[in-house]
Amino acid sequence: MPESLTAEQNALAEKANQLAQDVMLVPYPTPEKARAAVREASKAAGFFTMTQPAAYGGTEADQLSLTIVREALTSHNAPLMDAVFGPSPGVLGGVTNSLRESHLEPLLAGEKRSSFGFTEPDNVARPTFGIISDNRLSVTGQKSYVTGGAEADFVNALVDIEDRGPSMVVLDTNLDGMILEQKFSSLDGSHHAAFRFENVEVPTDAIIGEPGKGLPRAMRQIGDTRMLFAANACGYMIWVLNMLNEHLLAKDKSGTPRGDKDVVRWHYANLRIKAYAARSMLYRTARLADSGENFVNEAMACKAFATESIGEIVDTAIQLVGGVALVEGHPLERLYRHVRAWRLAEGASDVLRLNIGRGILELGKGRI
Ligand SMILES: Cc1cc2nc3c(=O)[nH]c(=O)nc-3n(C[C@H](O)[C@H](O)[C@H](O)COP(=O)(O)OP(=O)(O)OC[C@H]3O[C@@H](n4cnc5c(N)ncnc54)[C@H](O)[C@@H]3O)c2cc1C
């Protein structure tokens, strides 16, 4: 539970609260200066290296510590969250071949940008595939939703390699046959790209880890991102509910506090129940992850519940605050757009439910 933290963990949360209040929420003359200030302060606070491996000067924080910091930061609805943590290895974690020098090290040093190519269009005749011949791999296929793909130096793509199986492969975006088909933005303001691969040739060293073992590697990264979404969702819940507190204690046109109305109070309490349940799940799941146990089902449940709850909480908060909350630039309007994507990205809620059901009914696996 969030309340049974050690003194050290509470101090970590406090440090994150201070970073948000003293550095992230203050005005700067330019966006570049704001980003640089957040990065410097985050490094000084020891947050920047939390997502980086010890072998590269990182501190490799455990899941609970990351959860504490992420939740505390987002509970202020502070901007520039992406400047707080340093680049993490993602699916390149633990590579020992030439990819270490050519891609992992520059990625961690901030010299190269990576992206993740997993999702494909519905109408593909054959999922992205690769054929190995003379130590060269030739890749053909499509990826339809690669976040940051247009600005990335490489795509870590899931490729079904003939006779080996699904593998993660590093594809530099400037290679012959890498066709950037479309650039687009989504409701939350993030930028994406669609790629077509036409016989893209790479050395077999571009295969990350053992060929055929790409899915578990990809799923580990997806699992970590699910925990990130859940922690950020819980932080935003705290922010929305604190904002609603003030709103409901203030008086309306008739001179009585808005929260005096039963129906308003009912909605507000309902949102508090959701936040209580989501935060309890989040901290329990983070602890399970750190215990080394398999937490795949818990992470799916946590991600689905937290992202759906923050969606409902922001939506209801808009209803309770009224039309002003829909005016462009209002924090609730921005948050509404920001959190909507989470119910699809890193596993659609419906699909996560199906997977949990399948685990229990068909595989006899899982605790929930
Ligand atoms: C902001 C954002 C960023 C993203 N970034 C990336 C990225 O960097 N890399 C990447 O590879 N992808 C990325 N995605 C894509 C994301 O992973 C997919 O949108 C998500 O997995 C759903 O896939 P889909 O869009 O193809 O929808 P579909 O798979 O078609 O799912 C749509 C709906 O169909 C139903 N459905 C789907 N499958 C089943 C099933 N098996 N059984 C029953 N019902 C089902 C569900 O209701 C589901 O919600 C991103 C998406 C968003 C919104």
C-alpha cells in the first residue's frame, strides 16, 4: 500500500514533490531552458539515472522506487515529465554483440534515438518477416504506429525470421528500403510514423539477443511501460481529486458549497474509491515485480484498471467543473486528451482482459 513506505521511500517521494514544485512548475524564458533546468535538477536529485543500467553509470532503480517517483511527480500535473528520466535500454538491455557499441551506448548517452515497431496494419498479407542468407538478414513488412519513428535513428522492430521465429531486430531508419510512409500525431499530442520495409538488409548482428526469442524481450519492455502508465495515471488521479476538493468546497451561485449536493458528493466519493483501488493495485504490483515473481497478469490488471480509472476520473471531473473545463488550455481538457491513449497503447484494455481470462481458463496460470 502507498502508506506503508519506509522513511527512505517517503524521502524519495518528498524529493520528487520538491522537483515538481521548485523546478518543473516554475516559468522559464524558453522551452529549451525549461528542459535543461529539469534535466539538471533531475540529475542532481538522482532521478535521471534511475532508468539506466548500473554497467553504464545508472542506478537501476527497483519498480517500487520508480513508482514512487513517477506518482509523486504526476500528482503535481507538472510538465516535462520526459526530461526527468534518462534514456533506458528498452529491448536492447543486456546486448553483448556489436549492437552494444553501435546502438546501446549511443542510446544511453542520448546520442541516438530509438523507437519501437510492433503494431502492424490490419490488412497485411503477411506480418513483417525476415530471411537469413550468408549472415545477412533481409526484412520485408510494415509497422503502422511507431512513436517518435520519424525522428528516430533506428526502429527496434518485431520480425518473424524464417526458421527462427519472432525476433527483435535493429533497423536504422536511413537504410535502403526503409520507407517512411506517413507521419501523424495522436489526440495526446505525441508524434508517430508508419514504415514500410522493402528488403531492408542488415547483418545478422542486428538481431537483438537470441533469434526467435524476441517476443518475451518485447513483452518485458511492454510490461515496464504498463507499470509506467499505471504510476502516472495514479499520480494524475491525486492531482484531479485535489483540484476537485477545492472546487467542491467553494460556493456556487446560490452561495452554498458545490459539494453539498448529494449527487455531486456521490460522484466525488466514487472517484475516490477508484483512486484508492488503483493505487492499492499499483503498489502491490510494484512490490510483486521487485520480489522477482511473475507479475504479468497483475501488470495487465493494474494497467487496465488505472488507465480506465483516470479516464473516468478526468471525464467526471470535467462534468462536475462544467464547460470551463473544456476550454482549450484548461488543465482538465489537456489531461483528458493525454490519458485517452493509454487505454490502447501498450495493450488495448479489451485485449488485456482476454489475456487474463485465457491465462486462468486455458493455462491455469496467475493469481488473479
Ligand atoms: C499514443 C499511442 C502510441 C503508440 N505507440 C506505439 C509504438 O511506439 N509502437 C507500436 O508498435 N505501437 C504503438 N501504438 C499502437 C498500439 O500498441 C495499438 O494501438 C494497440 O496495441 C491496439 O492495436 P490496434 O490499434 O491495431 O487496434 P486493434 O488491435 O485492431 O484493436 C482495436 C480493438 O479491437 C478489439 N480487439 C483487438 N484484438 C482483439 C482480440 N484478440 N480479441 C477481441 N477483441 C480484440 C478490441 O476492442 C480493441 O480495443 C501506439 C498507440 C497509441 C494510441
